[in-house]
Amino acid sequence: MSVRTLHRRLADAGFSYQRLVDEIRRERASELLAERDRKLGDIAAALGYRDPANFSRAFRRWFGVAPRDLREAPAASVGQIAAQHPARNRAGGGGGRATVAVPDLRSK
């Protein structure tokens, strides 16, 4: 399947490729950040960011706080902040972990 066909089928199903990527990165970022022995640069690379600064900006957009600040806060958790941040509601919201529903795009 070509990239253009994938984007078109996602759009037909009411999805955006970039939004799906963003939601998956957001969920994965919260999981990886909980592993305190991982470096932020390694987390950024694991999520597909070439520059850790881009990851930090995205993280701040998702959770309203920089990843380094969240990691340094002793009592804070990504889950608590995610539940309080308005971006959580735009991304499919609700409590707990984000769930990304991926449509079946095989041969329509």
C-alpha cells in the first residue's frame, strides 16, 4: 500500500496519520519516562525524534510540563499530570492510559 493510499484510507475512516503517531508517541513517552534509568535523549530517539529538544516541546504540549521537570518532581507521576492536562481530553481523553484505536485498512 502506498503512503498516499494509507493517508487516504485513514482519512476515510476518520483518522489522521499524524494524530495517530502523536497519540502513540505520547502514550509511549509516559511509559518510557517512568523508567528513571533511561536518559531523556534515549527516550527521544526511541520515539523517533532526532533532536531531544523536539521531544521536550512535544512532551510539554502533551502534559503541560517539561519531561526533565516531571522526572525531578518526587511526588509527581505522568499519569496524574496527564489526567489533569487538557490535552488529554483532545487526544481521546478519559482516565487511565490512552487507547489508540487503529482502523483496519486492508483492501476496501
